[in-house]
Amino acid sequence: MPSTTRRSRRGDTPPPRTGISETEVLRGFLDHLRTSIAAKVDDAPEPQVRTAAVPSGTNLLGLLNHLTHVERSMFLGDDVTDWQATFRAAPTDSVAEVVARYRDAVKRANDVLDGCTDLGAPVPRPRPDRPAPSVRWALTHMIEETGRHAGHADILRELIDGTTGR
């Protein structure tokens, strides 16, 4: 149940108008979702932002922490050994710190993507232990992953304080 009876509404932004190339469309949609989920978490109140609202233990701050790890794994080559653990932010992490880490991971991922001119080429990442996926696959997966968790975040944020919209 929302902690306030007054519903807060954010402006609901439409899908992005992108360029015509496949790269511009994929990156445009991914950046739209990235911006949406970061904004959804950015001003969420403590302690509700880290309180589980569903039996699985999912919470708003944990979703963004997880997406930070996914971005870093996919585009920067970080090795994640326990994906379930990424759904929990450290108790000492503030909302602002988790949001800043996510935005930094996105910026660094975009720096890598800026150098990728061929969607069929592998993502250039320093992970010799396993082959990198194509840039096309990585972008499509990140759209799916970020979109899925953005939907979770929409519901969790509404349960916290009634805030809706992107």
C-alpha cells in the first residue's frame, strides 16, 4: 500500500524518436529505458526504497544495483559470480550512491558502444574466459533486461508512494 494517499504523477514520456539506422534505434530505446529506471529510483524515500514489496525480496534499490552489474558485465567485462547477490544494495549505500554508480556504468558502457561501428562484431570487452556476444545481441538483451526491470520498478515505486509515470 502506498505510504501516501495522494498520487504523484510524473510526466509519461513517449518512446524516443531516433535516427533511422538500426544502431540509432537500439541505442535510443536502451538510453530511454536507462533514463526512466534511474529517474524512478533517484528520489525514492528511505527505507522503503530497499524494502521488499514482494515475496521474492525484490526492492527498488536492488533492481538498480542489479542493472549496474549487468551493464558492467555486458559492456565492461566485469565477472559476476553471484547474480542473486546483485539484487541487494549494501546497507551503507545511499540512494544517490547507487544511482550515481548506475549512471557511471551507463556512461562507461556508452563510451564502449561509441567505438562499435559493426552491430555484428563482438562487444569489445576484456573477458578472455568466454566469447563476447555481438553488439546487436548485447543491445537487444540490455533493452529486454532494462525494460523488464523498469516494469518491476514502476510497480514497486507506485507501492512505495503512489508515484506513477516515467
